[in-house]
Amino acid sequence: MAQVLNTPSHSLKEFRILPGYTPPNGNAPNVSLKTRLCRKDDDFLHLHAPFLSAAMQAVTGGDMAIALAQLGGIGILPVSQPTDEQCAKVGQVKRFKAGFQTNILTLAPDQPIAEIVEIIHETGYTTFPVTESGQFHDKLIGILTDKDFDERRDLDCRVASRMKTDVQAGVELNSLSAANELMIRYGRGFLPILSKDGVLQAVVFKKDLDKHLRHPNESIDEQKRLLVGAAVSTHPEDRERVEALIAHEVDVLIIDASDGHTAYQREMIQFIKAHTSAPVIGGNVVTAEGFRFLVESGADAIKVGMGIGSGCTTQEVKATGRGQGTTLMEICAARNELEQKQGAYIPIIADGGISGPAEMSVALALGANAIMMGNFFARYTESQGNLVRNAAGEVVKEYWMEGSMRAHNMRRYAQTRENFFEEGISGYVPHVGSIHDKLPTIIHMLRATLATAGCCTIDELHEHAVLEMQSHTALMDSQIHDIVPTNIDQRIL
């Protein structure tokens, strides 16, 4: 006989956080949002801001992944694209970061200038190291820029005849500040880093250092490159995708499945753990049983939530899912029990049911370490959706769910072309501008919430937060009422 739980499932929107004592040094600027994303070796992979952009076609591409990592979070590239395209975007993020770049286009001395002109037009790059073989890790013999030749008259010339050979470089440098000092001294915006034998080891660009100064809380790896994650499915053919992503130095893999409590997910997690040291995040699940299953399978973090995305129709067509508030309460309790018994801490990522700063704060207070969002990030300029005008003439962004006909991501939902049915819709969301302009305000809102709760870190919020369920009337009182606002469209989204 079916088991029926009589206690209703609760949404994040039904909770409020009660204020706690805020000490003199506990104001918002002193709050840290640094958080544990997932286990990594004997430690954790950390983020400075608890945000993941969803692994959705309409949300995360190279631009979103770069921007979010600069602001302290991490972008997750969707699996619903060819492996080579997904790997290329991983490479785009890893190469973008300020610091010691080790994979830039390098020229050989016998290349014709005509070929270099084509490269400049295709890539937009204008400064190139020249090595003896044309390979990056070889002896540096010169530098060529777009100002060293004339496109009309020098097309038949060779790189060696136009390159500068009086190259000013750093030798055996591993400090960005030292590299910056040298560039200031030389008056250059480009600094090759050489070994003692003159072999090109890395390159530093001043424009990258300027970006680093503007984003002091970037999510970066040991080589000072931006962090990026990628999704894979549970299907056996994606094992080759896993190997390709690892070869391109992805930082974390996420299993993209609407239901993570399956034998297929366990097999994929175990395959990944057996073939690489890269962390893997399992999901999605909504029960303590599902959480324990993924932990036993070897997952380094667990993603929770089902049927609660803004355009998700899973609960309507399949009647499977759960309110995110109840999901987090049950799974985070199971996480805490596991830590007490075994000493193992497993980070939790809340995925779904989050519309704005209030739901973000409640999700974190209920025990989530980080938050994955689709609709929220789809609104920014950097998302993958196209900018269009709706019937009212407003500028909006295209947004579609991975379970929609447009995405046709059948493998995520264990379907085939013949029996495909939608579990999500397509539509539009407001365009709110650049993530660089808006997300810092959201981050400050979260810090203010923690300060009001009397907490200076997310871990403290997990331990000390006091939340209360709200009646329908109380929730109505907490919303705008008895007034017609004049600036509703100017609110932060």
C-alpha cells in the first residue's frame, strides 16, 4: 500500500528569518559569503559567493561562466551541446583569466604576414610571442604586434623580418604583483615570462591584471585561472565527454539528471571517481534517502530540488517533486547526522524555487551551501538567450527550460525522440542589464541578511539562524500593500 505523508511540503517563500544580535563588527561589509561548493581531495573547492548558474542552454555559455567566476561564483556549462563545443567553452574560461596565461597563440619566424593578418581578423588578437618552432613552450626569439607591419605592403614578408627582438621579459616569475611592477617599469602592457634558458613559460597582460584588481573575490584555481564547471549525463556515451572535459581542465563535473536517485547515476559517479580526481556533484534528489544514496555512490556534493523551476512542468505532468523548503530541511538534517556519525561533510546546492534575494537567504539559512539558478541569471546580458522585443516593445531575453521542446534535451529525462514529452516551457524574462552591475547589489543584500541574523559567515548562519513559518496573512503583510508604487520596475531583480 502506498505511503502517504500527511505533513504538507513547504516552499522557501513560506519562511522568514528572525533577527539576531548584531555586534559592532557584524555589519554587512564584514560578512563573508565564502562557501564550500564540494569536496576536493582532502579539502573543499570554495567559492567567494554562493552562486552557480544553471547548466541550461538559455543560461550558461562562456560569457556567463566568465562573468560569474569574476564575481565569486561559478558557471556550469550544459551537457546539451556537442562535446567539442562544451570543451571549447571550458578552454575559453580557463584562458580568459588574468594572470599567467600558458595557452595563447604563438607564431613561428617563417610564417607569412598575410597569414598573421588573417589570424588577427579572425581572433581579434594583436600581440603574439614568436618562438623558434612556433610552439608555446619553446625559446622566445621575438614579439610581433599589429603595429609592426603594414597590411597593404608587407603581406609577402615573413614574421622574422618584422618582429621586435629586443624583448623585455620576466625570468622565473610566479608573482602577479612582481609581473605588474615589471610592466610598469618597462611601460608595457604585455610581459613574457621565461625560464633561465629563455624558454617561454607564460604571458601576463596588463589588461588581465586590471580585471583582477576590479574583481578581488574571483573564483580561481591554483594557477590563478577562473573556475568553471560542466554538466554530463548518466548515459554511457558521456564517459568520453567526461574524459574530454578533464583533459580540458574543467574544475568540477555535475551530473545533469532530473532524478538522481538511480542506478545510472551511481554508475556514472563511480566511473568518474575511478578515472579522475576531479570532484563530481550528484543530483537532483529531494529526500534524505536519495541524499544518502548519492553520498554512498561517491558524490562530493549533492544538488537538491525537483519540479520547482519557474518554467518546469514536471509536477504537472508526472506529479513528482517537492517544495524546496521541506527538501532542504530533510536533506540538511541528514547531512548533519552523517557528519556527526562519520565526520564527513557534504555540501548541499539548492536548485530551484529561488526567485530573488529573500529565497536565496532562506535557502542558505536552511542549510544550503550554494544556490543554482536559471531564471535569475537568464535575465542578464551575459546569458545565452537572445535579446528581443516583446509585443509591448519591451526588451526581454529568451528563456527556455531544458525539458522544453526547444531544448529537446531528451537524455536528461530518459526519453527518446519517439516518446518525447515536455517537462518545461519556453518564454521570455525581463532583461535587467549586465551581471557586473546588478549581482554586487544582490551580494550586499545577502550580507545584510546575515548581519541582521547575527551571523558573519554562511556556516554561522547554518548553526544559529532561527526561521519561522509564516501564515498566508503574514506573508501578505510582508509584501507591498495599500500603496501604488512609482518605481516598481526599478527594483533589483
